Amino acid sequence: MILLSLLLVSLSLAAQVATVGGGRFQKGDDPAWSEYGFDDSSWLEVSFDQAWETLGLERVNGIGWYRIHVVIPSSLKKGVVEAIMLDMGAIDDSDQTWINGHPVGKTGTFPEDPGGYSSEYGKRRYYIVDPRWVRWDQDNVIAVRVYNFGDPGGFYRGAFNLVKPSLKDFAKLSLVADQGGYKAVLASSVKTSGTLDISITDVMTGTPEVSRKQKVTVGAWKEKQLLYPLAPQKRLKLTYTDPRFDEILEAEVCAPYILTPPAPAEPRYNGPLVFGVRPGSPVIFRLAFSGDKPMKYAVEGLPEGVVLDPEKGVLSGSCSQAGDYPLVFTATNDKGSAKACFTLKVGEQIGLTPPMGWNSWNCWALSVSQEKVMASAAAMINRGLADYGYSYINIDDAWEAEERTPDGRIEANEKFPDMKALGDWLHSNGLKFGIYSSPGDFTCGGYPGSLDHERQDAEVWNSWGVDYLKYDWCGYNKIFEAGRDKSEAAFIRPYLKMQQFLREQPRDIFYSLCQYGWGRVWEWGAFIDANSWRTSHDINDSWESLYDNGFERQLGLHPYAGPGHWNDPDMLIVGKVGWSSSLRDSRLTPDEQYTHISLWSLLAANMLIGCDLSQIDDFTFNLLCNNEVNAVNQDTLGHQAHQDVVEDGMQIWSRDLYDGSYAVGIFNLNEVSVPVRLDGALAKIGLKAEKARDLWRQKDIETDSEYLIPPHGVLYVRVQSR
């Protein structure tokens, strides 16, 4: 028998925390279940350390309720602030919570909400409870309405707590971009009066420029908004103190700042040093030289059947003889010339470095069209991203006609009038063509999937010139759930089937599995000849999502990555995104965006840009087009970084590179800047550096110096170790 009510035995003021271990559960939905007086005695008794599916319940895809009975001692209301906080941990997937019939919080959205369902499965819930709603020293009912989609569901990460809150529990200080500056928002559920310290420094030099104090008062359940102009390359830091509390609130932000030095006017090679193609398959490769245009290109050592367009710098043709072909690229403009050594590897392995390119989903989602794809493809060339190795143009969902032809052929809808012409144009410019489908009967967007049409679809894509397939589990999930087989083989089966038909085509098609890391795909992806596989859920432009996909979901996965087979934490979330016809700037701070690109570079991750390239700004361009950062991602050794240190809100990740050096990211996950002495940080991972180079600033730096790493920011270095 699971204990339903919390037994608060000798709860002392010193502890000021009580643990809730279980409650009662019922499938279904009824507004009356939030009320204090509802009789829940017939409900199922559950523990909070198990998911719904492990408690003898049938699978719950939908709504269920918890009701938790708890005695809350009046000792918790003694002190400065008379209130308590529910620290409920993470709930899969969305919840609404009441206490004694009063709503106290909501995280995520439900299907009936405007905009529909959105999951917050990994987000911890902290809900402040108004003391007027509490039945002190008596029975209280906490009612939690949960919407779950997919295993696992509900509470299953263990007990949650009743907490005597601190200032940080009641009040929040944040900074958001607004009207050429940043808007500070101080919000509080209790009245607070204190002092706001404002400082502005130069990002590049660290020179203080503004330092002043401001008195602030915020009423209960109110917020104060203050606007601070902020010029480019300036960092704003706010510190709020309330004399009643020991804690302080801090927030930092900076205006976009460019660390990457301008590329020289003379040619410079920025692309991968190796490219794999199967014997007889089309060679599609663009020489990635930056510098003033026009430019003339030449290549020494080309195998028979492969030719160069000397005006565009595009390799095409095919080579039937397997082998490694050492090539020398040369690019010349009116400022000078440059050479680069390169290897064309003709063999069975493709995807020898992680793919770099663009995907339509994070900007356009279901509103994608051929016109929008062409605009981003043209911008990839004209804006210069193709000069840094970006080459894939991938159309995500919503290109498909609503129905197949009578003979089962897949066709494009009216938004894509000529797929073959699009593919031909991309190839003529040295770009590659990507497409999307699902092993189910429908895609995530409700368009026809490839189920029972795998051979037909592979043949159609070949006729269009497709070079990349993103194959999304989404539509297959109902088939998987309907079957009894939940083994590893059941996850593999639909992907192995499509791979068979892809390999029958007379062209290389990079095979990207998109199934969110289910079934431990990294353990078998390479054995079915997949070239990359998603290791996480869909990413969005929030710090929480970036942290989960990039830091948490990549732990321990480095042994499974290597040339031809890559872990994929999802697409890039910089620039203008929106997942709709309406675009906006990424909600990541500039520091978070530097962390994002640094981490994906270290992880040898797919570098697929998610923004509209036709609207790319200088800051985003320089994030994406730092040749030294990208060189780590494209390193021919292909070793993914591993986490070496977790300490005081800091993490260090490193990977070894083909030339014997190491790429090291020192990440500050704290909310404020942290000083770090470089040699001390390197010593923690067993490195004693002879030389260190700041990859973003592209300059050598002292190893025995201290560097200030901004909140959610990074110091990204390449080191030669003794």
C-alpha cells in the first residue's frame, strides 16, 4: 500500500522542506477534480518514482489527474514571507496545478489551448502558493492535470517538495531585447523594495563604462519594466538586492558582438579536407574559397571522369575506380592565390565529415515553398556561406502532394512546381539537394509518408537528384505502438527497409534518421549504414532546449560517432527562425549562440542552419562562417567531444584532432560571468598547453592568464599539449 498523505513528522523550521512521495491518479478529465471537496477515495494509489506505464496502467496518451493530500504545517509561514512553494520537478508532458481549488501554475499547453499542444517534459515546475489558499495544519489537496504524449508519462522522477521560498523563489529578474536596447523585467509575487545596480562594460576590452544604482519597488504579483539602451558590443549587468533576503538577483546580457575577424580579400580555403563518393555515383562538390570575387579555380590530380567548372569552382562527373585521390585546389583572384590539399575518397563510405547546409523547418515549417528554398539557396552562394563549406539545401515536411498518383507515385504539391529543375540548379552550383519523408503512412505534417512505397519513393528522389534524406519516425509511431514487438529490431526494421532501396539508386543519398534517440539508435545506426541519427527531441530557440539537446543528450555518445556516422542533436537555432510564415530573431542571447555553435562544432554534429538565409545578418554570418571553428567540426579524424569536467556550474568538453592538437570548450552554465584561469582549467582534463588559440577571435592567447566567461557563454580554444 502506497502512503497517500504526506506525514510531516517533527518538521523543523531549520529544514523548511517536506517531501511528497505519492498520491492518487485517475485517467480522464473533469474540471471537478480540481476542487478540494471531491471524493477521490476510489482513485488508483501511485508513487512518484514510476511512470504511468509501469504502474499496471494501460498506456495513457491523453489527460490524467493526480490528487495529493498533504498536511501543511503553520511553521512554514513563519518568517519574512508567508507563503510556500511547490517544487514539483519535471512532469511529462504538460500540467495545470491547483491547491484546494485555486490555480497555482501551468507549464506547457494542452490540445484545447490556443496554438494547440506543446510539451515541456524536461522543465522543472516551481509554483508559488498564496498563503490565503492554504489550510494550515490541516489536510490540503494539490490537484495536477497532466497531458501526456508518448512514453513515459506523468510523475516518474521521484518525490517533490514543499519549500519555504527565498527571494529567488518569489522574484525574477530578466532582460529581453526591446527597442534598440534591453528591457529589464523585475517580477515578484510579493512586495519587494530594493536596489538595482546597473553596470555597462565593453565586451571586447572589458572596460567599465556605466556604474550606477536605482531604487525599485514592485508590488505583490506585479512587475516593473525598465528600458536600458545598449550599443553594439556592450554588456549590461543588473544586480537586485532586497535587504530582507540574503540572496541577490542577477541578470546579464550583451548586444550582438562579432568575434570572428573579417576574411582576407585574397583567396582562403575554408572547406573540408576530404570528401567521399561511391564508385560511379555523381560527384557534387563546391570548392569553398572565400575572398573577393570573381575567382578562377584549378585542380590538380583529378581522376578520370571528374571535371571542374573553373568559373564556379564546382566538381562534377563520376569516378568508377575506387581509391584515394590526392588533389590540390587552387583559387586565384586579383588580390592573390591560395592552394589547399584535399583527398577525394572513392569507396563505399560517404559523409566522411558532418553535413553542413540548411534545412527549411526551423524557419518555414509547413509554410515552405520552392520560392523560399531558392531564396535561401541563392543566399548561401551570394552571401558567401558556400565559401565556408555549407552545401546542403534540405526541404523538410510539406513539399508533398496530398495524395499519391493512382500508381502510387509520390509527387510534389503546387508550392514546388519543378523538383527536378530545382535539383539540377542546385547541382550546377555545387550544392546538394535534400528531401524529407517518414517510414509511416503519414508525415508529422499529415502528408503522405513512404510506408509500402519505399522503392517508388527512392526512385522518384533519384530522378529529382536528391542527395540527402531526412527520414522522420513521427508517422510510424502508431504502427510501432500497435504492435507487440518493442525490441531494438522493431526500431531498426523501417529504417533498414528504406536503406536497401536508397543503396539501389545510382547516386549517393546521405541517410539521416530522425527518431529522437529512441531505441538507443546510436548503438545500431552505423550497422544499417545510416549516416546520422537524431539523439534528442526537436530543438527550439531556448536555453533549456539548447542545454538538453547539446549537453544532456550527448553524454556518453562520443564512441558512436565517426566518419560516415554522426550523432545529430538537431538543427541550428541562430538567425531568423519561427517555424511558420512569420519569422523573428532567435531568442538565444549572443553568448548562448556562441555556446551553441561551439558545442555543435565540438560534437562533430550536423551543421544544418535553420534560419532564412536571405535575411541573415552580419552577427549570424560570422557565427556560421568562422573557418577555424568549422574546421573542428569538419576535422578528418571525426572524434566527437566528450564531457570531462562538471564543476560549480561549469563544464569542459574536449576532442582530439587529426594534427595532434585538442579542441576544448569551457562552458559557463551560470547566470553570471565567471573568471577562469586557462591553464588551471586545462590541467583538470590532463592537458598542459604549449600553445593555445582562441578560435572565435582567431588569435593566440596566454595559457597562464585569467579569462572572464559570460553567462551561458564559452571560452573555445585549440591547444597544443606537451
